[in-house]
Amino acid sequence: MNSKIDQQVIKVIKKEYIKNDIPWYIGYSGGKDSSSMLKLVFNALKQIDFFHKPVTVLYCDTGVENPIVTTYVYDTFDKLKKECEQLNIPLTLKIVKPKLEDRFFVKVIGRGYPTPTNIFRWCTDKLRINPVKQLIDKDKKAVILLGIRSSESEQRDRTISKHKTNNQYYLKQSGSSKNIIFSPIINHALEDVWLTLRYNELPKSIDFEKIRAIYQDAESECPTYRESKGSSCGNSRFGCWTCTVVRKDKSMGNMIENGYSELKELYDFRNWISEFRDNVKYRCSFRRNGVKGLGPITLEGRKIILKKLLITEKISGLNLISQEEIKRIYELWEIDRINDNYSENALQQWL
């Protein structure tokens, strides 16, 4: 059963799909907004007879996503792929990942990057934005579908106002003249989003009960593709489990209280590294450009972090770092060890 607002949005999606040949990319995070938008796109495509352009659903696996959410997304993708084949819905599902050099632990443990702060928030572009952008930019033009909603927050409303176009459903893409953002659910209130998930039967792969259960246990989501400069993960969102931008990861804390005991070790690691990054004993006194100031985490510090991470991985039973990443970390340690310009010996000599 489609609500009145859903029926209207499905009509809009059909009209916009038919309008031109520009490929569509749907930003999907597994959260309520992107899930409700995907449901509506699916239902719109089901009513179209001729498919003349690609529609790709994108999920960015940063490698440090909340494992519960990541497992749910991978499972949903597997089921959705089969459902699309059965119903002849032309959705292509893609999972993108950051390149090896940009992965969180390669940066932190391999290169000695301090974990992100509000002042040095290097993570969003490297982990989340660039992998998606690299795929989308292969097309001359693209329409990016995002689950952006007005009246979600004052900050979101300011962003929408800044990037609005003559069409209420479209927003300009910050930093791009060739791509545009299409948000079919921009006028959906929070209640509308949940009703969309609950009462649109298809696709069955997007399970209302499972999404609701995760939200109830976490009371909380992270953008898949940046809709404006500066937007990122933060409070009340399912972000990276390693996120040290926020003071406290409320969603993970709530999930642990609600029975996800496997997350406790990750939660403790996140809190530990949030303090460890600021320990001057394990920070170089010069930056890599030679300027005096709090620099990279020392090799000794990086070894401590890796050891702590591997213990966390073993106790939690979750796969937290790949062998490929560990191999690259050792290579980066060796590069620092023998390079006079960046080695800690040279940095100490400059004091």
C-alpha cells in the first residue's frame, strides 16, 4: 500500500527517469532514509516498460563501518540482487572500497596519522567520498540520488537552501558542474520515511523489521556521498566504529547495552585510541614537512596500536584488518625507518 506522498514521489521518479539518458547512482547506506528512497525507486522502475539507462546502487564499505550495519547491508544486497533478477528490475548493485593507501588503519598505523578530530578530519574524503566519486566520475554526467530530507535539522535546511535549484527535488552538487543531486524524499517527514518502509511491500529485501530493530537498538546513520562541502559523520548516525570526531559513540554504546556484546571490544578500542593519539610521548615533535609541531605517531606508537587492534580482533571475533593492510603497514614502517627526511632519528636530531 502506497501513501499519497509515496504515490506522488513514484510519479516524479518515473518522470525523471524517462526524461533523459543521464545515468543514475543511488547512494545507499543501509539507513532509514536511503532505504526508503531505494524502495520508492524500485517501485517506480517496476512500473516502467522500457529501461534505457543504468541505475546503480552504491554502498561504500570504508572497512571500519559498524560491523552490524555492514553485515546487514551485504545480506540485503545479496537478497536484492536475486529479487531484481526475478522481477526484471534493472538495478546494478556495487560495493566500493577505499584504495589501500587511503584505508583507515593504513593511514593511522602505517603512516602515523592521528585519528580524526574536528580540526583534522581527514577521514570523510579518503574513506567515503573518494571511492564513490571515482566511480561516478567515469561518466560525463550523472544524477546522484540521495535520501536528503528538508526539516531534518536546521543545518540540513541551510544546506538545501544554499544548493537548491528551480526544481524542488534537485540540488546542485558542491564542487561539480556536471553532476546533480536528485532527492525524491526531500519532502518526506520522519514519519513518512517509516511509513514508506513499512507499507511498500517491494522490494522485500529491504526489511522494515530489521531496519527498525537496528534503530531501536542504536537510536541512530553516515552519508554515502557528500551532498555539500563539509558534511560528514557525527552524532546520531551509524558511522565508522573507529570515529573519534565525536566525543562519545552513543549508537554503539546503546547497541552494546541492547545485547551486541561483540561490539564492546571495538568500543573500548575506539575510546582508548581517542586518548592515545594525543599522548605526546608517542608523537613526533616535527611534522612530515619539517615544520615544528605535533607530528605523526611514532613507530613505537604505531606498533602499540597494531598490537592492541589485533588483540581486539581476536577477542571480538570480528575481522577488523586485512592481511593486505597489515603487509602495507609493515612496508610503510620500513620506509619511515630508512628515510632520513621522515625517520624519528632525524626528527629527534632537529630538536
